[in-house]
Amino acid sequence: MPTLPYEPDIHPDNLLESPPTNGRWWAAYTLARREKVFMRRLRQLNVPHYGPLITKTSRSRRLVRTAYVPLFPNYVFVCGNEEQRVEALKTQQILRIMEVPDESELIFDLRQVHHLILSEAPLTPEARLEPPMRVRIRSGPFAGIEGTVTKRHGKDILLVAVHFLQQGVSVALDDFETAKIG
């Protein structure tokens, strides 16, 4: 069975670098396994959105399958005016839509997650994060990324959170130079 090709998870491509000045952010909670359908319809309607997708590889006997799965199951972030919010609701792909109270924090968090996904480093989804020591990476491909460091199986792990959802993603820290925040 062929693997479906990658579809864009962000529209427009520069949404996180220059979000619309007249738009507000919402977190849309989709129907089960409808994130990609919802994002496809939003692209057709030209509604700005971001629903981070990560690569998941599975093996069965001789086959290796690659799939693109949502980092935050059931969530797609929508940015726009009231008319675009209504258009998103009309897709009939979401159960509820919640306004984001701190948009600048959400954009900061999503930029970091997007940067990690683009790096193609092996990422692990994390749910219900708790706050250990906060750091900023000073050098290497993740320079500028902020997160929390924990130890798991003897390795240093960097957790990057989307605070609005209390979820995030983790990546193994090898020889990155970090600086403690706060």
C-alpha cells in the first residue's frame, strides 16, 4: 500500500514569521483523525493555519512505511479574522474552537516547534509537561531554542512546550551548549 505524500501543515508558509496583523489565534479541536482534512479545506478557503506534522516510520516484515502524523492530535491552530473563523467552523471538521489568551506566547512556542520539525531531528511527542530547569541552546542547529532539560534513560532531553496545550515535543541533547534561563 503506497504511503500518502506529505501535505503542507502550514498556510501560508511564512505564517509564523509574519502573522496577519488583523488576525486572532484560535485552537481548533478537530473530529478524530480529521486534522489533515481540516487543513486541506482551510487551504482551499485561504485561511491561515498551522497543524504541526511529524514523520512516523513503522516496519512490518519487509515493508517500511512512513506517515505524517499530527504532533498534537486533534489540534490545528487557526489565525484570522471573525469571518475566517466562521469559514473554519463551516467545514464541519471541528468540535470546538478556543481563543488563545496569550497569542505572543503561542507564536513563540509554535516557532520553536516548527524549527525543530524542519531540522528533521528524531522528535518524541510529550503530553502534560511539568516544569524542570529552563535553558536556551547557545550553539548548533538548535541555537536560540528554549525549553526545559530533563534526564531520561541517562540522556539529557530538551522539552519544547506549547504552553497553551500543555503538550510539546522532545529531542535528545547531545553536545549542545546551553545557558540556564532565570
